[in-house]
Amino acid sequence: MRATWDIFCSVVDNYGDIGVTWRLARQLVAEHGLAVRLWVDDPAAFVHLCPQADSRLLRQEQQGVEVCAWAADWHAVEPADVVIEAFACELPAVYIAAMAGREQKVLWLNLEYLSAEDWVEGCHGLPSMQSNGLSKFFFFPGFTSGSGGLLRERGLLTQRRAFQADEGAREDFLRRLGVEPVAGALLISLFAYENAALGRWLQVLAAGPQRVQLLVPEGRILSSLQDWLGGPALQVGDTRQRGQLHIQVLPFIPQDQYDRLLWSCDFNAVRGEDSFIRAQWAGRPLLWHIYEQADHAHLEKLDAFLAFYKEGLSADAQVALVALWHAWNSNGPIGECWTQLLKSWPEQTTHAEDWCLERASQADLAEALVQFYLNWL
Amino acid sequence: MKTAQEMKPNSVALIDGQPWLIQKAEFTKSGRNSAIVKMKLKNLLSGSSTETVYKADDKLEPVILDRVDVTYSYYSEPNYVFMDNEFNQYELNKDDLESVMPYIVDGMTDVCEAVFFEGKVVSVDLPTTIVRQITYTEGSARGDTSGKVMKPAKLSNGTEVKVADFCNIDDWIEIDTRTGEYKSRAKAPV
């Protein structure tokens, strides 16, 4: 009999939480043959990622995953063998009581946000003893073998390499998105939160020596783009040109298509957690817009990743990379930083692929979760 | 009930009917991750130890403990012996004293608190502020007098503390035992 897994996702804002849990649920089903229920408290957010879903349904099957509406008035269900509360969301009290009362023990996991900070390894996999006799285990995704790893589907890199090696596949994909590739242009994708530094970057791209094609999936960064461009409100499909810079607004696309967009581009600006990881699997240089926190707590997390990521780059390339990421996340002089980064472009490109391969040598998050369950049994 | 963040080392929480002594507690908050407290716990009934982690706002049930003033007397392998003012002696090993071990030095005169659970001593608490002598530190690198520039220094038992750049060997300093942080220079204890 297949092990049953329940994944609970409370959508805080944006699509990061549901993006990660939906991806994880699909992988557990497809690669590990598990019976997975994904409980989502905001079905409309889920439909954004899975357009064929119906937000009005309390239960539906999508790609082998039973997707359930996590309603405020919780109806009792039999808990699964493994229960994941994603990003420390609060499970329904009735459900926790049912877990405690279940004849067969339940593995309860709190899947945390991704961080490269040192303390993660020391806390990964530790139990949290509860007053009801249950233990909840903290599971931390991460970049080292002492952490829970990163979400990466089996065969992802093989698919990616085949796609990147096939110029026709790339052009076909872009055309299906309505994008006409600009000959000789550096192709950049831009997915970010609102960012006051954007205008300064675009100014440099527009005035630069090389043509740049900037693809912007619908999202929060559009307001910053609109501020810089001026004129009528941007709509999906709109194109604009400023000097060497060709801009196109894309629709919000499902995860598999977004992967291909990242694989198609020479440089990817990403945000949050899910797109940040996917950009690393694209093996191309990237720029991370980290989720901003009070008291600049996010900058420590940013620097922890940079300290790790920049290893192996020459000193000049390290300085350029760190300066660019800091400028993007702290409203700094990103135009100058971009110009500096371009000086080490071949090295940054090789490094992105090396980084990807090194991370891919570790167990992926889904595999690590399944292994954790088997060890726990 | 107290939050996990409020539970300090050398306090005891009742978890699922079992008394657990908190030997060590480290608070961490970063980015979007929930603030967490990593703890080293010792079961006071079975003697087993475990590491655990709680969200900082998780609720734990504290156990009210008896406390008696004691001072450190001597080390008798493998135990550290403390004495109260009626000359009763209490022996604790290194594991029992994990959170205060960095500050245990021969000849210390701090009035500590022995912590009892069901009549048995389980740990010792130090005062919030203690005074210790620096036995080694490098000279001042920049001549800083503000106290904001810090450098490493060693105490007589080998514990390393970050101190103000202007501190020297043989100086006495105040240390906050809750955080392990240097507070200021101090006069030698009488």
C-alpha cells in the first residue's frame, strides 16, 4: 500500500509558498509513487500556477495530486502517514488531535524556508517534542549535504541541456510565448518584487553597446517597469523599445514553461525561493531579489548565499557579483555594477553551470524527505 | 505557559509529562524563516539527553524549581562541587553545567543558585553579571577607545570572549552570562 502524504500550504503572499509545495507534491507522486494530498487555503493562487484547476472545487486531482481546499471550517479527515506543514503554517487543531490519536504513528514535518546560513545544518532534522506526545521534525532545504537539499526533478538537467543545445527548440518555445527573438540580443528574464533600482539598470541596458531583449512575466516588478517607461499602462504582450533595450511583457506562465524561459535566457533576475532555485538549475548567471524583511534580516541571508555561491570565482568576479546583488537588493548603483559584471561575463557563465552541477550532485529535497521518512520508520 | 524563547538554560519544562532540563538554548531568526530556539535537553527522570528545536512562540509548561544560594568550592573529577551557607555540598558534572561551564574558574566567588528538581540538584545558575580576568589578548590594533571595536580575549579557563579593543591582559571585565557578551571593564573583585 502506498504511503500517504498530506502537505499543508498557507498562501502568505505571492506564489512562492504554493509554488514550492505544488512542485514538491507533483514530484512525490511522479517519482516516488506516493499518494499526496495538497491542502491549500487559497485555491485561486493555486489556479494561477495550474490554470486547468478549478478554484471552486473542494477536491480535485491535478497531475496525480489530490488538491484540497483548506477551508476555515475544517472537516475531519484521516491524517496521512506523513504530514508536512509548509513554512511553519499552523495545522488545524482537530487534525493535530487526530494525528496524536492515530493508531499508526504519523511523521510530522515542518518544511522551512531555504537558507544558506550556517545554523541551518545544526537544526535540520531535529525533533520538536510536543505536549501531546507527537514529535514534529524541522526540515530545512539547503545547499549542503547536511541540509535537506533543493527541489530538483529527476532528469531535469538532462532536459535542460537538451533544450539549450537545440536552438530550434528555444526559438519555438519563445515564439509560442509570442516572443520574436531579437537577433544578436542578450536575452534576460526579469521576475522580481517592486524595485526602485530597476530604472537605473534599464538605463544602462538601453544605452549599452549590445542589444538586450528583456522578457518580463506579469508580476509585481511591472509597476517599477511602468514607472521607468511612462506612457500607457503595460499589458501582457506589450513591447517597448528604449535604445538598445527591447522589452516585452509576458503572461504569468506555469512552472514548466517558466523553466524553459529561464533555460532560454542568458541571464535571469529572479525572486523569493522557487524561481531562485529554478534559475540555479538553468545553469545561467542570475540575480536574486530576496524577500525583504524588517530590520534588514534578509540581507544576512543574502550574504550567506553569496559567500557560498561566489567560491571559485576570481577575486574581481566575486566583487562584481556581490556588488550587483547588493545594489539590486539595497537600491544601489546597479547600472555601474552591471557594467562591471559584464567584464567577467564568460567566467560568470561558466561558474553558473559549475554551481548547478555541484548542487545537483546532492540528494534533492523530495528524495531527502522520502529517505527521512524511511529512516524514521 | 511560557514561550520557548522565554525558557532559559537551567529551567525545566514539562513536555508530554516528562521533566526536561534546558541545558542550552540558542535563538535564531533569519529572513522569512520562523524564529526558532534550538535546545539541548536532559530528561530528569531517565537522564537521557536530546537536541530539539522549537518555534520561538511555541508554548512550553515551565516547572517551578527550588533554588538555593551556593558558591563554587572545588573540582573533584568528574564533579564540580558547590556548597551552600550551611556547608551542604552539591556535586554536578560537566554535562549538568553545560551553560555555565565557560565561566567556572578556580577561586570564583560568585553567589550562584543551585537548582533542584524533586529534591535533587540538577544544575547551577550563575548571576547575570560576573567579573572575570583576561589572561590573554592581543594589543590594541587601532587605539580605539569607543568600545565598539572588539577583539578576542581568553579567560583563565580558556574561554574566549569578545572584548573591547582597549582591554589588556590582566584586566578584569564584566560578562553577561545570558549572552556570553562583554559588558565593560571592571574592578578586581575584593
